[in-house]
Amino acid sequence: MAKSKKISKKELEEVKDLQNQINTLLMNIGNAELVKNQLITTHAEATVNWKAVSKSLEDKYGSVNISLEDGTISEIAEEK
């Protein structure tokens, strides 16, 4: 029976280290995708809320500009 061949301990450690690095990267990519999906969902919810508040303010004050600094309302300038 032929004797089985093996790679060196140094080569085996290098392969194991690289495989662990790849596995860690893949896990991190998966986590990043999960966070990305959560952020996309949160953004969509914020957009819906923004539209609802904008509609409510427009119903109350009409079509106006509102300063985000101090809440001052100004008429929208008509384009000529």
C-alpha cells in the first residue's frame, strides 16, 4: 500500500487561515446585507411618514415653503 502524502504544517496553517478569512468575510457580507435591508425598510417607512406629515401641513397651511431652521412659513414664489 502506498504511503499517503501530506502538505507541510506551514502550508496547512496557511490554507486554514485563508479559509477562515474567507468564511469571516462571507459572514460579514451577509450581516451587511441584513443591515442594508433593514435600512432600506426604515427609509421606506420614513418616506411614508414624511409624505403623511407633508400632506397634513399642506392641508393646514396650503402650498408653502417651511424653513427647517425655525419653522417660518413663506409663500412659494411664482415662476415667470
